Amino acid sequence: MRPIHAYLLVIATIVTTVTCMAQPPVTEAPDEVIDCTEITTSPQVTACVQQEATASNALLVDALANFERRTESDYTSVPSLGKELIEKVHKTQEAWTVFRDLNCRVAAFQVEEGKPAYITLVNDCIIRMNAERIEELSKLP
């Protein structure tokens, strides 16, 4: 194999791996709302953290929508600037989401992937990072 082909193969492998890893690690939310006021078992912890992560993701989506509404309102005199800012924040948000998901996998690295403890650690990290990002979005101009 030629050296350039080997490099292309390595790059393609890296891109594929990163793309797969960037998929949201949050597992599906339970079909029904779980009462998390009294947690007595490990499966309840996992389910409650999953439920909270799902709610956290919804709050993040809302924060981005609020930013967009605020920006559209603030830039009524120059809508093109508002649109440019919204586009830049969307690109930033996409990159941030990839970073968050990879970072949270690192936070759970010492636990076997797919195990309830791993899922709980990843989701707990997502909840924490989402809260920080929501705060950042609320402070954007």
C-alpha cells in the first residue's frame, strides 16, 4: 500500500471512530416518569439519572431557543447580524455537544462501557455540563 493511501485509511478510521463516539451516550428515557423521591435500588439510580439527563437535554434545547429569540429581538435593526450570530452559536453548539459527549465518556472511563454505573456516570456528567452550557447561553449577547 502506498504511504498516502495508508494515511487516508488512518484518517478515515479516525473520522469514523470519532463520529461513532460522538453519538449521544444517554440511553433512552423511560416511557413513564419515575418517582425519584425515594431511591432504594441501583436500577432506580440509573433510571432516575437517565430521566434527569433527558430533562437536562430538553432544558438545553430550550436555552438555545431562548437565545435565538433574544438575538432576533435584539438585532431587529440589523437582522443579518443576528442571523450570523445565531449561525455561529449553532456551529459552536454542535462542537460543544461532541466535546461534552466525549468528555463524559472520559469521566466514566474506569467503568466498563454499557454497565449501569457507566451510564449513570456519563449521564451525571451530561447533566452537569448541560447546566454549565445553559448558563453560558443565557449570558450570550
